[in-house]
Amino acid sequence: MRKLLLCASATLALAVPAAAQTVAITNAKVVIGDGAGPIDGGTVVIRDGRVVAAGAGVAAPAGARVVDAGGRWVTPGIFAGFTRLGIVEVDAVSGTNDTAARTSPFNAAIDVTPAVNPKSTPIAINRLEGVTRAVVAPDNSGSIFAGQGAVIDLGADMNAVSKPRAFQFMEYGEAGARAAGGSRTAAYALLKNALFEVRDYVRSPASFADRGKDALLTRADAEALVPVVQGRMPLLVHAERASDILAMLALKKEVPTLRMVLVGATEGWTVAREIAAAGVPVLASALADLPESFEQLAATQSNIGRMKAAGVLVGIGTINQDEARQARWEKQFAGNLVALGEVPGATGLSWGEAFAAITSRPAEALGMGDEFGSLKPGRHGDVVIWDGDPLEIGTSAVGIYIDGVEQPLTSRQTRLRDRYWEPKEGPLPKAYQH
């Protein structure tokens, strides 16, 4: 067994990603990622980093590199709906933690892009689990606004940021109340005042600059919120309690240009019809079934299934679930939602919808469904070959492509495993063998 594992590792691992090329993955059980189930005997074609065709009856183009999947599952890569991948290594070591700026005068103006570290240890670990893109959000400190998040790819190169300033993230509920002065009323007042100040900034940027320290928003913060108020940038709002969700939906009615996306939404199922009627997508935490706080008293594992049944566009995120390291848990969450459908009285998801909840639905929630999250033509060539059903806990990725580039199947963990699998004495101390 040991030799087989080492042989497989040596066969599949690559030292560095290959250059993008035309690739045809044939003889595959293809999952498009649009909510439907797998297609047997399918082919996926990637050219110039984009998917050009996927499904049954697709022929490999002349000159393409042909990869025989051998009947294995081939899917879009996982699009992790809410993470802090790449901006923190060790939470308690401030030098490695760029999630929040504790003493900065800026909040909405903060942009995570310069802080993203493609060499952060969790990047390769999650890539090995089939995560190819991720939503990366800052954390708030001193304001309800945390700043501008990005969408990154998990490729083995130094060009990680796919979409800088992809959204603005803010806290409402308990966390927002703390940041605003101690109550939800203060948080709501701060939010509305910020929107009014941004409108003033748009009308007269020069006069706004004269407000100086007396303004609740700096000039840079106001400028960062302009695309939010104008509907050009999504506003991701963390809200768990049903009444908090309804407060945000009421605000959207008052400011209809807001492209609001709810994050967390543990009690979303109780107001699912209102969320659906407002057309607000959700990046929900999966499998929360215990009231970890007073804003999560109505927690149930059926939350996502019930919101989906009510017509809400819902994807899976991992806020407050070790989101800096464990985006890979989304596979397990989605699989459990499929199994939940077999539990009497519970509401889960079909296999196709569960897989879409970790691929196309999060991309759609951010308005990026035409670029990421599925194998429809024109989408980025993020493709994973699996040795079994990707929602089964024992399944592994045996081939990974990001933007059509084949990725190495290695991480710090795999290198440590290989190093100590059969340790041998050498001329150098063990710490310096590699």
C-alpha cells in the first residue's frame, strides 16, 4: 500500500504548472456545475485558459493534448464562497495576519489585494482538495465596514488575484453592533449616514475633503463606497438573525441600487420568502444546527435547503468556520446536504444543486457567473478530475487545472509525508535534508 501511494504521488505530482494549452479531457463523467447531475462519456475542452465546450458528443480538437479521464468524475473547480485564504497564516501572530487593521483610520477604503500571499500554506492544501477560486474578505475593526475583498485563484504562481476590489464587506448583527458603539441601532444609523455621506461626496468631492476629522468617513472611505451606492460593486453583509436580515432587506428597498449579498444567514430559512422576493443572494454557512450565539437561536441544518426551496439563490460560504484555512470543508458540507435529503422532516439538496452551491452559485451571487464556477463555454478553465464522487469524503483530486494550466498535486503536508515516510540517515542533520 505504501509503494502504491508513493507511486501515485510521483506520477501525478508536477514540479511547476505547465503552460496553458488546448486540453481535451475525454471519457469523463462530466458535471457542468449548473445544478444538473453528471453526464457519462463526456469531454471537456479548454483553450487559451477558457472552457470552449463540455458535455456529451464533444470532440477533441486537432492538436489538443488529450487526457483520458478513464470514466472518472470531471467537474468545475470549487468556488469557495467566503474565505480569508491568503491573508492570514497564524491568527495570533500579527505579522502574518492581515485580516483586520485594528488602529487604521480607514475602513471601507481598505483593499485586501496587496496582502494576498499566494505562498500562504493553506493555498496549496485547499487546491489539492479541488478549490480553485475563492472569495477573500477582510475582517472589520472599529467600523461596520471591513473593506474591499477580492476573488483569487489558488494556482501555483504569484498572480493570485483574479478580481481585485470585487466587493465591499460589512458586519451587521452582533459584530456590527459592537463596532458601531454597542447596539444594532447605532450600526444601522452609521450605515445610513455613510450612504448619505457618499451621496454628498458624489455631488461635490472637493467640499467633502474639507470635513477632515469631523467626518464619519474619510475621503478614501467615501470614494471606496461610491461603486457600492451606485450598484457597480456588491455589498456583502454579514447578518445571522432573522430580524437583522429583514432590516437589511428594508434598507435595500430604501436604496434599491444596492447589490446586496447576505453572508452567514443562519436564520435565513425563517424569512426565506422575503429574501427571495427581494432578489438578494445568500452565501450561507452550512450545517449550523446549534445556537452558538443569541443571533443563531433558530439554527438548523435544513437552512440552505429551505432557502433554496423558497427560491433564494444560495451558495455555501465558511464565515467563522476557520475560513482562513478550511475552504476545503465545503465539499463535505455539500455532501452532507445531499444526505440530509434522506432524513425525515429535514430539507437538503439534490446532488446537482449541492455541487452548484460550491461552484456556480457563489459566483452568481457575486455577479461573476459568466466567468467562474461552471464548465459552460467562456468560463475560466478551472477543472478538476476526481477519483470518485467529489462529494464523498474519501474522494481525492487526481488532476487540477486553473485557467487551463495543470497544477502540481503537492503541498507542505504531502512533502512532509514523503520526507518522513521512509526516513533515512544522511550526512546532514534531519532538519537540513531538504
